[in-house]
Amino acid sequence: MTDSELKFLLEKQESLLKKLLEFSQRQFAESDTVALDGLLKQKDRYFDELQKLDPLLEKWHKQFDRPFGTVEQKLDENIQDLLEKLLLSEQGFEKILGREKNAISLQIA
């Protein structure tokens, strides 16, 4: 692993998070259960790819113990912002699912 690979890893992480956020926001509009299932599977694939980056980033940080450069810092800030947006989007979707589940439970009762 080289010192210059950090930028590539951060760019890849940023790209995957953008896709995850896009899918997370699309799930709000999806009303077809089959399409929603496909969307969730796509999200899982991107999430799996994202998890593969974690050990590489950890390895880089252990090997090159230095602060981020300007470009790397900006990428890291974008990544943190995307993570916050993704968290809010997923929490919002969970609330909607909870309300739908309660509505169905009331209809059954």
C-alpha cells in the first residue's frame, strides 16, 4: 500500500456513500414491493463494498501515520456529511415502516 492510495480509497468511499444515499432516498418513493426488494438488495451490495474498504483504510492509517492533506480532508468532510445524511434518511424510512406496520396491525385487529 502506498501513501497516495488514501485519496483513491476516500474517493471510492465517497462514491459508494453517494449511491447508498441515493438508494436510501429512492426507497421513500417506491410503492411496489418487488421493486423495493430489488432496491434494498442493491443497497446491500453497495454496503458490502463499503465494508470492504474499512480494513484497507485502517491498514493505510497504521502504515502512514500522518494527518490528512487538503484534498483528503475535504473528502473526509464530504464523507462525514454523507454519513449524517444517510443516517437521517434511514431513520426516516424506519419511522415510515413503523407507522405502516402499526396501521396494518390496527386493520387486522
